[in-house]
Amino acid sequence: MQNLRLWLGTLTKKQLFALFFVLAAIVASILSGLVWMFFLKEPIGNPMRIAVVAPFNGPDKAQGDAMYRGVSLLVHQINRQGGIQGRMLGVEKIDEGDGSETAMKAARQAENNPDVVGVVGHWNGASAAKAIPLYGEKALPAILMSSAPDKTLPENPFVFRPLIDETTEIRFLANYLRNVVGEKTVFVLHEANARGELLANAFDEVYQRFGTKLLYKWPLTVGNMDAELKSVVAEVEAKKLFGTFLVLGEVESSIRMISALREGGVRQRIVGLRQLASRGFQEGFAAGWKGRGTPSAALNGTLMTTPMLFDTAGERAQKFQTGYSNFHHTWPDWVAAYAYESAKLMATALAEGYVKDGDKSLRQRVREGIASRNQVDKAFPGINGPLFFNAKGVASRDSMVGLFDGANLVAAMTQLSPIREEGVTNLLGEVTSGRALYVNDRFMYKTNVVYTGVRFEKVVSLDRATNTTEINFNIWFRWRGDFDPQDVVFTNAVTPITLEKPNREGKDGDMNYRAYRLRGKFYMGYSDVERNYGTQLVGLSFHHRSLGSHNLMYVSDLIGMNLMNQAQGTDGDADLLDIRKGANADGKPKDLTLMERARAYFHLEEEVNDPIEVSLNRDKVLAGAPGWLIMRAWLSQEVMPRGVDGNPVFVGFGKPQPLFSMLDAGMVLKPDRFDARDILHSTDQFVYLAIFAFVMSMLARLLDQKERGQFWRIQTLFLRMICWPLLLMTLGNLARDYSLQNFTSSTVDSVVMVFETLWFFVPARLAIIALERFIWVPLENRTQRKIPNVLRMTVVLIVYLLAGFGVVAFVMDKSITSMLATSGVMAMIIGMAVQSNLRDIVSGIMLNIERPFNIGDTIRLNNSMGVVSDITWRTTRITSLDGQLISFPNSKTSDAEIQNFTKPKNIKRNLEVYTDPKHDPAIVVKLIKECLAQVKSLPTDATPAESPKVYYFGVTLKEGAWVSYYPVGMYMPFAKRKAAIQEFWHLLWKTFEANHISWKESPPQASEDEDGGGE
């Protein structure tokens, strides 16, 4: 112990502080480890995993990669938020190959991994059929991406299918071609296998119901397809066949079929199933195209069924699309979206199972959570709408119809939506009128699609007090038909907005176009869009005044907004695939540098922003609302129930449900200020930082327990200036997150207000500590007097008052004008009451700063002369030469003329010597100098300028007599001035007497112009 003290004594102040800091950091690390071990750590070490069993090699590799990217995005988002009940989620990548045996092996691999809680995958129908029975053996739930016909897939209570089977899809396509497109002649090219035959026959059956029969069906062998396709093209050319060509095959086969037709000069319409809507198809077609013209021209007009279209999807799909592009640096297709949605359903089931069924296995929780989504009111809110399963584990979802506009996949101008209402009457009348069709043993509405675009020009104002915003915007419509889709109702408009005269309109063939330029005031926060606390939802939503979703569907006009090429990641006919930075073409991560790994860990990688957000920022839309930034933006379509105000079209038994297609153009705005959540995304990170800040704050407090000097005061203040805001930031975020999960919105607002208030008073407290350590204490040490408490309290009150003004103005968002006026009046009243005291205190501060005199100095203050006995913050006290104590207010002292006789080392005294004019002046001057040299009270270290001096000023008339005048100047200490003068006169008298120098008068006294009277 003695050696430790000796060693500590050898350290400098900086070294000692560094040692204390390191020790405190070690203590913080130990506390963080204990908190992690007992509160944050998940007891089970390995992460839970979702297995993606898909083709990662071979012709369907692109589909496998899309599934893996979708699931990996979901895993990344969940882990970024702290996992599921604190436990991390992982993704297992398993290649199912291209055969049934390899698929079974992949399924076994997933089953035997105890960390795998669910499976997403199986693209190939034949592989899925072999693997399905295996998932029940070890109770492993699986969600299939396969679109194989129902008849080819066995049932298993642990297997779920979010996609409709291909036989239903092909019948839907046949009805669409025959009744919507009006195509009577269709030629089918299909793979020569059981699946191809089944789908071709199903299509033919539907056409035969309408009195039409397929004349040509070409089965194509996969191994010899290119040669057979040449024969088909030659036959089409020779027989001059004209109609629509239906291609039925997997992605690679579909690419080869369409390429052969287009390269062979076939320009008729081509249609197909969902495989054509995948990015794997688009990329493969663009890469393998060898015909004349561009791939975009070859694909233009191709029509297909698809499970999902992003321009008709809602806000959740738009959010997924942006998140996917930021994470993978490429844009998603429906395959990635469905894989993401399936993984999210599994993760949700797992999280709910942790709370409800803690004693069950993880796999059982997932399976039961998915199976519980068995009704419309229990549906999972998926990114493509509500998702629920029937007793066989098959979802009930609709097919959309898309087509290629060049390389862009957009919604067809007419869609079919099912009639689900029970008791709807007069369905045959709807069919005969052309408003409905009978498709796949069910009635479906024939829905007109209206391409709609909204472009914000400027957010003119944003008023949080009234929760309103004023926006300048353009809106336009493109449609076919003779109805008015622009007869809209803006759901969040403060006052009704009418679309009267368009500023532009036109017609191209049977396509109508109208555009309007509007300005309106809208309520903010108009929907339940997920957003962070403190953000603002700004935008508008509208629906048709009278036409329900079964008659009209608004679709985001991404092409008209010049956003489609950006969203698809294309540039004309450039490569459709934008390889993610930091990853190889196969999706595997590259070897990253240390800096790249650090950027990835802290999520600092460059983001690819949504094209809508990019365009809004480019157009400076928020110029009228400074202080806000666009967090994200979207233009989405939703189907929502709305009030119909007694409209007889919707009211009464047998009438359709009052559902309307609603277009939402929105922006989430965040304050233009630093937010810790932009850097720290895990709750654990906030906990560790809070522990560090708390320990360092305690270190500062311990170091202040004993007075160690100004160096330590500076260091501890520095620690507080770093740790107190850090502690406030971390605790504020933790409290806000906890409140959001457990309390009502009003309670959350109160919690947030408390911490926002502290952000003003904590710096105020730090400012007061700084004043104490760098103003008051040094001033007390310098003056050796205590600062008056009234002065200290006055400054503290002013600092806290300014902090209070900041809270009122910036936290409560209230005007402080009246408060300033009231406080000004009160300050004036108080100031008038204590103005003399305050003036004396301020003067005392100035006297202590300037220091014209100190205690013990002899001064002349106005007409009083004496020794300074005390200087307080209000008065200056002088003991006069006759012993009286005189007190002067500091305000008068600072204004008075002050003579300090102690401050100079020596003072000058002037004497006058008069002699008879008969004496030789040279002798007299010599004698006076000799006397001055003998005066012992004069300083011995006087400078040449301070040495005694004697002058002869001639003969002058003094009181009626002529005398010789000799002025004498001497410098001496103020305390010895009387003794020096008395000694000089004694020496001079003796010298004059000895040398017979006669005085003409009595010896003159010292000049009174400097010492004053009374000496």
C-alpha cells in the first residue's frame, strides 16, 4: 500500500486523471457485462434461423437469390431493433438444386438443424411435392413460394402456401383474355411435361366454355427446345397465324420461347403466368436477347398474371421497396416481396408465441401462429394486403394483370376483382351489363384502372398548432372509358377541394388525360402510417366520390411521374441488375476492409433513396417549411371502407360493400436536427452508453469531494459536460421507447416533454457550475473575500430563467412575448427597489477587477485621507489619520478621484530653502547636497531619476525681503516621509550654522500641496 502511494505520488496530474478515467471505464465495462449477462443476454446462445430453401445455382438461381434477399432484409430489420425478445434472428441459405432428390436433401438439412424455426422457399413445383411430406416429421413449418397446381402438391398441416395455384391462375388468365381483351384466337407453347399439359388443358377448357377452341398447342421438350421453337416459328410464318401466344414454362423456358418468337419476327401479343413478372425473367431476357432492336421493344406489350404489382400496392409495399433497395442496392420483385412477407409472418408468430406459449417449442409456436391466421378478421397485415389461410393452408388472394411498357412492369388498364359479399343480388345483371364476369366458378367485377399521378410543388406552410399544412400540387388522370375519375373527395382536406377546369387535357386514341394544378390546406397525421415519434405525416389522400373499388381503381402513375426507370433500376436498355456494393454477382459478400466493416456495423453505408423522395428533395418541396427533412415518401393505392352518406348503390341487402380505391400521396417529415436513433439502432447500445455516462458522472462527483485545485475542477467539469448530455440522451430514448410500448400517447408526450425540458435545464446547471469554478472561485481567491450570495443567486436565477424561456418557446411551442413583458416589469420593480445595492455590488466587482488600492494602502478619497481597512462588495472602509472609521459606498468610491500613496514605491516631496542673497549660491547648493547625502531615511536603491536634486532659482522677493531661492526635491517611501524631512532640516540647520550661512527667515516648512494639512 505504501509503495502504491509512493507510485501515485510520482504521477503528474494528467497521468493521475488518465488513470482514474481508465479505472472508471473498466468499472463501466464490468457493469455493462453484468447487465448484459443478467438482463439483456438471451439464455440460448445460437440465433433462431429461418431457412431459405431455394435454387441458388442453375436456371432458377435468380428466383432463389430474390427469396434470400427478401428474408435477409427482414432478418436485418428485426436484429437492428434488438431481435425477438432479445434473441437474434438468422437466415440459413440451403440450395435445393434442380431435382427432387436434391430438394429432399435440402429439406432434411433444414429439419436437422435445431436452430431453424421455419422454412421459406421451394420454387420448383416438383421439388416442393417431394419435400412437403418431410416437414411434418419434425414439426418444421414451411411457407412455399412454389406455384405448382394443387393436384401436384400433397397436404401437410405444417406447410402453407400464400400463392394461388397455377390452375386457378391459368383459368383467370383465360377469362381475362376472352372477356376483357376480347381475344378469340390463342396459341399455346408449353413445356412437354405433366405441368405443361395440365395448364394448357385448363386454359383450353375455359375457352371451350365460351365456344372457342385452341387450334394449336405446341409441347416443347426442354432439352431440344431451341430446334423445336424454330419449327414453331416457321409454322406460324407459313400458315400466317394471327392471334395471341400463350407461353407456359419455367423462367428459362419462357425466356427461350419469347425470344424465339420475337427474333423470328412474330409481333403478336404474348401472354404468360407469374414467371414473366419476376426480375429473374427480365434480367435473363435482357442478357440473352440477340434479336433486332432492344429487349425493351421485344417485351413491350407482353401481358401476364402476377401476384403483386408495386404501382397498385399500398404504403407497406412502398416502404418495403425502399428498404429493399437501400439494403440490397437493387429493386425487388414479387418473389422477394412474398419471401419477405412470409419471413415476417414467421417472426411475428414467434414473437407472439414467446408471450402466449412460452412452454412450447419454437417450431410449434411458429406453426400455430401462422395457422391462427385463418379468417379475414385475423389476417396478417402483409405488404400485399391481408394474408390468411384456409384449412388446407392455402391463402385466398387475387391475381393482378400486368404488362410491360417497354422494360417497365405496370398494371393493365382493366383488372378483375372478386365479388365476396354474401347475398349480393342481381349478379347476372352485372354480368350482362359488362360490369362483372364469371371467372373460375366465381363472379368478379370488371374494374377500370386509372393511372393517377400527384406531384407536390411546394409545402407552403406547416402549422403544428392547428395540425394543418398548405400544399401546392399537381394531379392528373389517364384512363379509358366515358366516366369521370377526377370527381374525387380529398379525405383530409380542411375545406372541400373541387377539380373544375383542368390546366391541361388531351386524348391519345382511346386514352383520356386531364391534369389540374391545385392549392389546398390539409390535416396532418391523416392515416395510421407507421412512423417515429416526433415526425409529421404530411400529404393528401382521395377517393372517387361515388364509384367503389369494384368499378374503379386508382393506380400510381410511376411512368407519368418519370419514376419507373429509377424504381426498376434501369436506364433505357442497360443491364437490369444493379449489383449491391460490397457483394459479388452471386449475392455472396465480398471480403470487406476494416473501414467498410465499421461503416456497415454502424449503418453508415450510402443509401439509394426512393425516387419519389429524390424528386421531392430536388424540387425543394419543403422550401416553405424550414426546419424539416423528408424521411420517406410514397404514392400508394389502398382499398378502404368509407362512409357513403346513404348512397343507394351501397345501402341495403344485396348491395356491394362500400369499399373505395384510395390514393395516398404522403411524406413523413422529421425535424432537421440530430437524432441518436440515426446512429444507434439497438436498445442495448443505449443501455451501455447510459452505464458509461453514469459511472463517469460518479467519477466527477468523487473527484470533487476534496479540493484539489483548478486543474481537477476543469477535468470534472469536462466530464460532466460530456456525460450529463450523454446520460440524458440515452435515458430519454430508453424512457421514450418504454413509454411507446406500455403507455398511452398522452403519457408518452409527458415523458418526452420532461426530457426535452431537461435538455434546457441540464446545460443551465452546467453553466452555473462553470461560473462558480471559473468566475466566482478565482475572484474570491484573488480578492480574498467571499462573493455575496445575493449576486450568486441573482446570476443563478437569470440562467434558470433563460432556460425556462427556452422551454416555453421550444418545448411548449408558446410565445414568450407576454412572459418577457411581465418579467421585464418585475425586473424593473425589483431593480428600482435594490438598484443602489446592485450598483454598489457591481462597483465592488469593478474595484476588485481594477484594484486601484488594497487593504493597508494609504489613500486620499475625495477629501478624506487614511488607511484602507476593509473592502466589501458594498462598501470601502478607511481609517483616517486621526483614527476615525469612514465608510464609502462602492458606487461613490468608483466615481471618486483616488490618490494611492502606497502603490508607488517612493513618493516625491518638494522643499524650499531661502538664504541671504550675500552667500555664494554654489557654496549653498554644495552644502544642501551634502545634507541630502547624509539623510538615512532616503532609499538607497533609488533610480537616477529618483535621486535628490537641488536647484538655484535666483533672488526673489519673499514677504517684503529679498532672498535667494533653492528648491529641493526628494523621493522617499510614503511611510518614512516625515522622518526624512525632519532629518534633512536638522542636518541643514547644523550645516548652515557651522558654515555661517545666515537664514533670512525662519526655516520654511515642506510644501503642503501633496501631503495635505494636519501633518
